[in-house]
Amino acid sequence: MISGIELVSRYFPFVDPAQIFTNRERLDREEWEEVGLSQFNVVNESGADLSQARVWVPTAAPPEATSYKFRVMAAPEASVFALCKPKSGSVAMVLRGENQRVAIFSESAMKIQARLVGKADLVIGENTAIMGARILLNNSSVSIGCNGLWSDEVILQGSDQHGIVDLATKKVINSAPAKTVLERHVWLGRRCMVLKGLTIGQGSIIGAGAIVAKSIPKACVAVGNPAKPVRQGISWCDRFELVEGLDADEIDALAGLEEDGRLLAVGN
């Protein structure tokens, strides 16, 4: 077994714990144990050696076998998965690559279809609920902060799926790895699409049907195609009554605007 702190530092050093976890308490107290990928629902079309993948689950509350479904298209050599038990739903992943790193620290609703090709990284922070999403990664990485909310029919396109060729140089011009970051407490509206290589700032809201092609600042509402901020100094909570009685500092914390690395988890 290893501690949560050791798990993150050893296998996911590229993420900022302050973005992924509400505070360090969970990292300090939680222990993780290693299990086999085959204990989940696996379709191994490649006949690959599944023992090459390292899978870690929380010792106190491991996920059920039906919580994760894997379709293995190529040997997952040197790949690492850290998987929590979702409150509802399941996560289905298609794996075709090596050195893939996937961490789902959320125990909220998870209804995801993900396709990971090449060296792909996917990290989902605690208390983030995803009600229906497709995530596509090809030699790219996605980091999703804690205390977020995704509606249904959301698409996160973490990379292009086909090459774009410059006819003059005969070179593919869109093959560089991309990094996409959703910071803490981001709300994605129904049927929105997030494209590769951008950041959505803390506390922001993306309107229904929006297509996010460029980075969005924190604490704003962005709508349209392409998505653009239409109002600043805005954040959100799950239920209307939850902000009653909060002082100015707590409202700032709700939007992730505080400076001490904590985030008030209102309604999650």
C-alpha cells in the first residue's frame, strides 16, 4: 500500500494537488492498494499482457468491478491507473498506447466514454461530477480540477484525431502534444465542446452549446461559437440557497479566487 501523497508524487507529478484536491487532508489520510486491471470489465482485443498496467484503488472504498470498463487495443505497458468509486454511472475507456496515466479522484457521478491513444494523461479531481461526456486524447493530456460540474453530451477534444498536412512542406502540422486544463470549480453546460490546448479558469461557467477554442479566464461566463466571456466576476453553486449567509471571503473562495490554495466546496 502507498499513501495518497506518494501516489500523486510518484505517478502524477505533472498535476497541481491544489487544483485536484479541495485540501491536503484526503492526501494525508487515504491509503491506496494495487490490484489487477483484469478485476474490472475488460475486453482484451489485442491479447495483451494486462499485468503491464499498474492499477491503484483506495483501500477503504475500492470501486466496483462494473464501475470501469476497458477495451484494450494495444498492450498498456508502463501505464498507471488510480481509480476511485463513482457515486453513480461508469467510465468506459478505449486504450491504445503505452505510458498512459489516468487518475479519477472523484467519487461523484461519472458517466464518461474516453479514448486514449499514444501517451495520454487524464486526471479528474475530487468532487467533480460528470453527467455525460466523451473525452478523446491522442498523445495529449487533460487535467480537470476539483469541485466541477459537467452537464450531459459534453465533448472534450484533447487532441486532433487526424493529421493536417501542409501541402507546401508535406509535413503534418498538428501532431504536437497538447495540454488542456480545467481549473477548480468549472461548470460546463449541456452539449458544449472543449477543444485542445487551452485553460478554463477557476470558477467559470461555459454556456450550453458553446465551443471553447481558446482559453477562458477565471470567474466569468463564456458562451457562443467560439466561446467568449460575456460577464466577469461570476461563479456558481449547485443550489440557490447555498450562498445565503456567506461573507465576502467565502464568496471569493467559491470562485477559487483565494490565495491560500483552498477552495470552498459549496454544494458538491
